[in-house]
Amino acid sequence: MRKRVWATVLMLLLALGVMVFTGCAPVQQENEQPGEQPAEFTGTYNFGGSTALEPIFTSAIEAFADLHPEARVSYDATGSTIGIQGVIDGVYSLAGASRDIREEEITAGAFGIQIALDSLAVIVHGEVGVDRLTLEQVARIFSGEIQNWSEVGGADAPIVVVNRDEASGTFGAFEDLVMEEVLGDDAEFRADAMVVASAGEVVTKVAGTPGTIGYVGFGHLDRVREAGAQYVLVDDIEMTMETVMAGEYPISRRVYAVHNGELVDGTLEKAFVEFLLSDEGQSIIEEEGFIRLP
């Protein structure tokens, strides 16, 4: 009888020991994963596209290189249209676009991720005698219907239009937001406009050529002031960060990073876009004169 009692006590003690041991042991839940290390990228990556977005991409690439020093990333400022087509064709693995992605580009595989807001300033030579225009007047000036500054309250002097080349996303945005908005889908620019390939050239031409008018992105306003040109109010609204974010300024746009298809986990392209959307990336966007996402 005594042996049976001791046997029963021993079994209870063993069971209790197993329970205590099990309760003290660390338990990993099924859905818990070990901490993932950041992916290490190597090799060469070619990005390209919008000339307006070149400051964002080059500054972000420089900061991104501190996180991934073994990866060599470059950016070609070829214009939004060429950049998007380059992504579709495999020339670039990521593009910058300063206009919305067109339906035919989406059909071909282009996938845009909005990274910032921007707006277009209408700029004029300092002696034209005009400090504000309506959106309709701007469209009719660029179409050639209005050809003298006196027709809009300015000096009696011919208007010289400075336009961007058709590969430019800024050109595409201006066409959509101004020309077609006012004059319809058949709107055309005046044929004798001076056509230049970059925002910097627009600023130089407008500042140095009497009677000129052009347009540039929000990020170039400091350069406009330094060159001696001036920007005008549109529909009596000044282009500021606040009026753009509130949707009040009439010539505003979204800007994008563009990939061939959706971004893929574990790729440098997705890591770079996530960097652009991070606090650090959005701070770079603000430093380059664009408007961070709300």
C-alpha cells in the first residue's frame, strides 16, 4: 500500500515538473517571424524620365546610396514620355513622370505611384506690364489668339511664347490643365512658339527675351526670381503650397514614379519608391521645391 502511495506521489511530481518546465519555456507564435534584415542590393540600375523631377530623383538616389552602397543607380533626364516608354521597353527599371499616365501607356504596362504634388507657374518677362492673367487668357495667349500684351492690360508689345517640347511631362500637364481645359480637346499651341527642352531653358529665355511668357513647375520659382523674370497670378490666385494643397490654384498636378507593372517585393525599385514615400524621402521632395503628399 505504501509503495502505491509513493508511486502515485512520484508520478504527480513528474507531471508537475513537466508543466512548470513547459510554462517557463519561451513559446513562438505561429505567425511570428524573425526580424527581417534590409535587402542588400548590388549591380547597376537605370532610371529616367521627367526633367522637372530630376532634382527629386538625383537627391533621393544620393541619400538612398547611403543605405545601399553596393547598388549603382543613375537617372537620365529625358522627359516624362520617353521615360515612361523606356520603362515599358525595359530601357529603365523606374521612371519619373510629371504628368498623369495615359490610358495607352497603362495598357502597355506602365504603373504609376504618386510621390508628390506640383503646380505650374506662368512666368513672364519683367517688363510686359502684367502681374495677373485668367486661365482663359493664358490658354488664348499660348494658342495665338491673343498676340499683344496690350490685349490683357499690359504694354503695347508683341507676345513671344516659350513652350516645352512634346516629350516633356510639363508640356503634357500644361496641355491638359490649361489648353484642353479652356479650349477643348482640339486645342493647339501657336506654331511660332520658341520650343526648349528643359525648365532651366524656359527661365533663361523668359528672363532674357523681351515680351516672353512661359511656364515652369513649382520647384523652379527661386530660379525664376533669381533670373529676373516674374510669375503671374492665375484667376487672381497666387501659387503657394497652401493653395495647391487646397486645390485652389488652377494649374496643379500629381507627379509619379513609374514601373512596368506593379512593384515587386524584394526589388530595389520597390525599396526606392518606399524611400521616396518615407518621411526622409518626402523631406527631400520638399527641399527640392515640390509639395509632399498630404
